[in-house]
Amino acid sequence: MKKYKWFLVLFIILCTPLVINLFFINGDIETGKYLGNKEWLAFWGSYIGGVTTLIAVLLTLNQNRVVIDQNRVVIDQNKEMLNFQEEQYRISIMPVLDVRISLKESLHMEKLHPPNGFIILNQESNTQVSSLPKEYSEVIDSNMLEESDDGITISTYMVNLTFIRLVITQKTHLVAMNVQLSMYKDEKELSITPHFVLASEESVKLPLLIDKNFPSGDYKFILRFQDTQGRSYHQFFNIKIEGYDKYSLKPISTPNLN
């Protein structure tokens, strides 16, 4: 397209003096017939000078446009490189959390200190405590519950409790700030822990006790946290609760930037 534009400009430049000559010689302007060599020399000198100046201006503008396009390419490349470096730096300080199930069978008998704690989930509410109430710890030991009146046992039966020995670990060499565990229940996100901090390779024990009146189902848990520069992330994992201490834990996702 640019090539055709240059041909058009060149054609106009070459044809203009011919048109002017024909107009002066054959036109209605009588003075054109009496122009001498001196006048025509002055005309052609002015014309050629103007054309030369115009061509120089066009070439300069074209060169400037080329330089601008080259500079724009360099600027875009620099922006891409800067964005790449910023992304690499962000990833280098990004915390990564891992969720595991503790193999320690006696975990329910321990006294956990914040931010560690037992999370009791039931239909009405959720609470975090340092020690499990006796009625829960005894049931976890035997999965049986005794009903008694005045110390006399009336009946013994299986209890629909699920105890999940959840442990969360910070896997990177930096710090995860404002970590909070929440879950989706009835299409609402419910926070089930206060905020806490996890340093490099630090773990927090957050065993889940699913009470007998808590509905079975596939529940989504969310871990929200920040890096040391305040960027917010989240990771999620699913726990399928089937009742009677039956559950399955799906692997945690990779961190997602909010």
C-alpha cells in the first residue's frame, strides 16, 4: 500500500508542471504566452526547490515513523521483560500450603495451643478448642457411646462421628501471612479459624471433628493467605464426608492469585 502511495505522489509531481505549462500556453491567461526564459527558470527553480523540500519532509516523516515503530517494539519488549521479572519475583516469594492427614493416633488426646486447635463442626455452629471435650475423645477411642442414668448404663451404640487429623504445612522458604481456613456450606463461605501466620516449613494442626448432626457430602475448604508484600492467594481442597468416620481427602490445589 505504501509503495502505491509513493507512485501516486511521484505521478502528481511529474504531471503538475505539464498541466501548468498547458494552462499558461493554451489557457485564458494571456501573460503566459509572453513568459521568457528568465521567468520560466525562476518558476522551475521554485518548483524544483519546493518539490525537493516536500520530498525531504516526506522522507523525514517516514523515517521518524520507522523509528517510532522500532521504539514501540523495544518498549513492548521491555514491558514484557519487566512483567516477566515481576512475575518471577512474585512466584519466588509466594507461599505454598500443603494439607496432610496426621498418622498420630493419639492426636485427639493432646492439648493444642493456638494457632493449633480442634475444629468442631455441627449443623448449628463451628468452634475451635484447645482440647476435645471428654464425650468426643472417648467416642473417638471406641466409636461407641454409652447412655446412662445415675451411673447405670442404659445402652451402648455406634456414633456417627468423623475425626479428620488435618495438618497444614507451609512449604516455601518464606512466610505465609494472614492464613485462614474456611469452608463452603449451603453455598456460603464460612470462616472456621482465626487468622494466623506460618513460617517456612512450619505446620499447624487443625483436626476436624464432624459431629453426628453434620450432613454428609462433598465439602470444599479454602485456605486464604498473603505473601510478605500483601498479595492475596487462595488454595482449595475437598473432603468427602460419608459418615461413621469415613471420608476422603482430595489433593490441595496450587496457589491462585486473587
